[in-house]
Amino acid sequence: MIRPDLPPLPDPLPVPTTDAHTHLGSTAQSEGMPELDAIAAALAMNVTRLVEVGTDVTSSQAVVTLADSYPEVIAAVAIHPNDAARLGDRLGAELDQLGALVASSDRVRGVGETGLDYYRTTDPEGQARQREAFAAHIAWAKQYDKALVIHARDAFDDLLQVLDSEGAPQRVQMHCFSGDADIAKACLDRGFYLSFAGQVTFKANEELREALDVTPNDRLLVETDAPYLTPVPHRGRTNSSYLLPHTIRFIADRRGTDLAELCQQLDANATAMFGDWGLTA
């Protein structure tokens, strides 16, 4: 099933669970693995549900089509903050197109990844466009009762200020959480879910693991963010949803939690965030 140039299949998880954030389209481009093959590989590992995430209008249209076609997949649509910063005067028109997608299908369960990224966008005008786009995404999540999927990098203070000012929706996922324990507590105090990706397994990221330690079981999600952030032992290679078991096993060991119980909790948390996928046994 997996080509020899790709990371090998890990041991399957003991019970089904969810990849709370992935990019099947980008993974297909990086790996040359069609979306259907990536889904099949994930299913073989007992990763039975995936949240497929768009980052601009074109990719968001594609994730809606994919989610409409495959019951294992639900969609989140957005203009990524770094894309919003680069759009300039075209931002308003792109937001109009994206807004129409939010209500286009019942399989659209999330608005995001949206937020603020001051690591790649350093100019004040670009950051202002990010905040404009972020506010629009927050409004859609509240209007249509969708989960808000947040990307935050080097901008936590401003991001929380925008959320407090605009009023956060009921369900917020801090995607690919990268803060320390204090930032984690600030997000948890607001009722947000923290979603950890493969970088929690990297040796240098002890502050991130301390954030994991303060995250309650019922506010925890795990994701691949594939094709990025491949967990140890395959760091540096292309990620895919079938590699999620490496991160989940690492977290189970760190927390001293039974692996099957953790998988079940992650699945329940993903349902609380995004709703039922509608799969049948």
C-alpha cells in the first residue's frame, strides 16, 4: 500500500480515532499519493475520520468536494492568514467567495484555518489584513454554528485580543498548538480545545510538552497537519494521516494513559468539536 520511499506503516491503533487537522490535497502533491490512497492508508491504521482543511478559495472548494465524496472526511474552509496578508485589495472579493462556501454543504464543519501569523507576515499592512480576515471567519463560525479552527504563530496576545473583542464561537480548536503552559492555560480558560501535532514529539519542545501536561483529557485533540510536522521517528519526511499513531502513542506514554482510552477520548472530543461524521459501523 505504501511506496518504499515513504515512511512505513506503523502498528495500527487498537481502536478508531480522528486526525483533527490534515491537508490531503497538499499531501497528494508532496507524496504523489492520491487522496483516496491516503484515506485508505489512514483507515488501515484505525485513523477512521479526518478533518480536511482548506487554506484559500481554491483549496477550500476542493476540500468541500472531497468531504462530499468520502464519508470519512469532513471539511474546514478558510483563507489562511498568510494568504490573506498577500491578497491586498483582492481580500474583500476572496472573502465574499469563501463566505458562500461556509454554508454550501453539511460536510463543512469548520471555519479555518484562520488566525494570525506574525512569523511569516511582519509588515503592519499585512497583519491588518490578517485581522480583517480573522474577524470575518469568526463571524461565519458564529453565524453558521461551525467550529473555528485557529492558526497562531508568534501572535498569541493579539489573537486572544481579537477573539475577546469579537466574541469567540462556542467551539474553538487551537490547531497545531505551539505555545507554552501559560498560553495553554489562557486558551483553556476560554474553553478552547488544544490540538497537538507531530512537533510535540521533537526533543527540543519540552515547553510544548508542558502545555500538553496541563491540557485536560476532554480538551485534547491530536492531528497530523500533513504533509507537515512529521512525528519522530520520521521527522523530516513527508507526513500523512497514516502516521498519526506515532503522535498518539507518544502522548499516551507521556500522560501515562491507556492507548485505547486515549483514542476513544480523542474521537469523542473531535465529535464534540465538529459533530458526528455520520459513519456507520
